[in-house]
Amino acid sequence: MFEGFAEERVDTGEAELFVRHGGSGPPLLLLHGHPRTHATWHRVAPLLADGFTVVCPDLRGYGRSSKPPTTPDHEPYSKRAMARDCVALMRALGHERFAVAGHDRGAYVAQRVAMDHPDAATRLVVMDAVPIGEALDRADARFAAAWWHWFFLGQTDKPAERVISADPDAWYRATPEQMGAEAYEDYRRAIHDPATVHAMCEDYRAGLGVDRAADDADRRAGRRITCPVLFLWSERDDMEDLYGDPSAIWRGWADDVRGASIDSGHHMAEEAPAELAAELRRFLGTRPV
């Protein structure tokens, strides 16, 4: 897994991130979603390494990265905080400007990189997600039935950690056949760590509070993403059921938005790596922007 990639831990000032990086060419940061780790990219990263310097970290709180103490407003697990980590990580690796691609929760972090650090982000790829503020504004009974875990993980009156950690394998269902044996073991190590489970819940608590507030503030101020954006969605997930043409939502956030679907279920990097890598190459090219 990740043959030829370097493996290290990088202190970002607020957290310590575990990261694998390799390849050559313009830098590309790949951000995983929940409850995955950097290993979700293990089938995609080698397909891109001949044209890009590919960087795959565990987000703060996830996998083998550190779990900073939280606060009552959950800001340490905000996507803004995670975006600060990402920029610091890339600069520590020698990349002042880079393309960033994120899936699921990682898409929100990638969005924050582009919004908060326009000097750093050259291109943005978001996968299977619309901005948190947009999703919550549209939340109805259908959304609640399908995405109820947002509210279960995000509330604090009856914390979800005890329920999840009682049987992580039953809660987080995945298989080595789906993920690949080594990636599955990396993921399973993470979900059996109560500190990681707590941090993942904090991610969702931040999502319902400070992350939504950040999106709402950007919309009120008319702030937009200035780099080109590619939105990718899984054909066998529910993006179209919930939003019709979900790329239209992203056009409210940026002037240059392209959209494409991937023939896969939700975890596209594991289920359709060749198709995903081809879409990334088509959008990113192989030269610095």
C-alpha cells in the first residue's frame, strides 16, 4: 500500500498529522472523509503519482493524527481549524500553492482551504458533499431519514461515543474486500480507538455549529471561491435524490464550476479508483496552475 511513498508525522503547530506523500509534479492534497483515514486513497494515489506530488494525511482527530483537546464550541474540530493544518502541512513539505481534493467530511475541509487560503489553493475538487450551510438549510424529513447520523453524532445530551465504541465493527460497517486488506486494517485500528471515535463526533458537532456559522457568514459577506472547482458525485449515492443537480449549488459559491458523476457508491476512491483518477487528471492537468 502506497509503495514508494514516504511516511512521516508533521507538526502543524496546532496538531500533528500522520501523512504519506510521494510522486512527482505539481502538489495535490487528498483529504479523506468519515470514518476513513488517508488509506482510502491507496488505490488512487499510485495512479496519480507519475504526474503529481500526492499528499495524503489523516485529518486531525482521525487515524494516526493527534487529537487536540476540544472546547465547548468544538472549534478545534472545525473545518477551518483542519484547513489551517492542511496549509501548514503543505508548507512544511515545501508546497506554497497546491490543488486540494476532499471527499465527504474532507470536502468541507477542502472548501475551507479554498475559502480561507485563496493564496494557497490553485484548484478545488469536492466529492459527495455540498457546503454544510447549504445542506442544513435544505434539511427536511428525507434528509433526516438518510443522514440522521449527522444529528446523532453532533448532539451532546446523549453522547454517541459510548454507543459506537460498544461495537465499532457493527456501527462502522466495511469489509477488507471493499477497502483492501491493508486499508481496512488502518481504518479498523482507528475506529477501535475511543479517542478517534470522540474526535470524529467532535467533527460533526463542529459541523452543526461553528462550521455552519462560517458558511453562513461567507454567504452574507458575498465571499466566493476564486479558484476553479470540480464537483464529483457518486451515481449510486443520494446527491441527485436530495439536490437534483448538486453542482448547481456549488455554482452559488464559485464562478468556475464543473461537475461530473462517478459510477460508484459513496466511497468512490475505493470503488472506482481508475475513473476517479481520470476525472482528477482531466481537471487538474499535469502542470502547475
